[in-house]
Amino acid sequence: MSLNKKILIVEDEVDISRLLKTVLLKEGVSEVFTAATAAEGLDLFHTVKPDLVLLDIMLPDGEGYEVCKSIRETSHVPILFLSAKTEEVDKLLGITIGGDDYITKPFSPKEVAYRIKAQFRRANYQLIEEKVKPVIKAGSFEFDEQRLELTKNGHVIELKPKELGIMMLLLKHPNQIISKEKLYDHVFGKEFYGSDNTVMVHIRSLREKIEDDPSNPQYLLTVKGLGYKLTVKGGS
Ligand code: CA
């Protein structure tokens, strides 16, 4: 591993924090900082400016997700969540909020080292990519892929993870029909095949947020028997 890296661990379980620190130093990370609360973690983040953050989800004074959101306001640093929860929903939430990966406890030191190396490789790669395509524009909509933020005529629209997934897919293919199958593959997962109701519920709530008149949609259209389409002017 590249030696010249600083890593911040935000974790209230001292044993885990200590183990991680030992592993990372052994792997050749030059500096490892530890914080045991969300507040301390954020403070340390701003003073130390680490190259990567390992972030526990359940902290005594708040949730790791909140820390992640706050970091994302100013930084694209790789963030790896540490958690004892394994549910898929948590995973999705973590990644959507801006985390880059997820490690479930208990973990092996080798796994942690491997994941961190992978993040550093990706971070270098992303620096190049970001300059090329940070924002998708389609008509009145703009989607910032890095911040995971949708705006309509400059106003931010708050979206839930699944809505975000649907919108991202539609925005990448404006004025094209997206089949339900494609929606399942990209957003819901194959286990949801056939549960059209789930898709409809999300489409409806998305319309509530993006349409001027949700009962008479102008943007997010249903194409009977085929799927959905985002209609925009000037979409590329
Ligand atoms: Ca904890």
C-alpha cells in the first residue's frame, strides 16, 4: 500500500478501533487517527484532512450516515462504513448517501486492508472521471452524480434511494423508453421481478416530487405495456 496516506477511523468500540489501527499501520499507512464519537470524528476530519475515512454507523452521539453527509458537503474522500447491520437496505442507504463501500463486522484485517487498497485505486481513477462528467443535464433537470443531488430549474429535490436510482436511470436515457425489466435490473434487483406494484409506488412518489401536476405528468410518462420515459426538451 502507498505509505503516504492518512486514515481516520470513527468508531466507538475501542477494541475494533485499536485492531484496525494496528492493521493499517502494519500495512504501511503513514498516519492513523481515531475518534470515538460523531462530533469528534468531524472535528478530526477537518483538522487532519484524511485520505480515507472508516466510519462506524452506530455512534454514541449520532449515526455514521449523518457524519458521511456532512463530510460529503465539502469532500469526495473515500468513505467506508463499518457496521454490524447486514441488511441490504442499510447498504443501499450508505452508498446512496455517499459512502463508497461497506464492511460488516466481524471483519478480518485482511479484508479491511484489501477494501482500502481498492478504494485508493478507485479514488485515483475517479479524479480523472469526475472532470469529464460530473453532472447529467436533461431539460429542466440536473443530476450531480458525485453529490447524488437532483435539481429542477435549480431547486434541489429530495429523493429516497430507490427514487434516486430510477431518476438516475431515466436521466441517463432521456426521451427513451425504459422497460420495467431494466428498472428491476438497475434499481430493485431481480428478486422484485413481477412486483409491479412496488415500481408503481415509487414512480408515483417520484411524480409527486418532480411534476408540476403529479396527476397529469409532463415529464415522467408511462408508456403502456412497455415501461417509462422521461420526456425533456433539449435532453442529450
Ligand atoms: Ca458503534
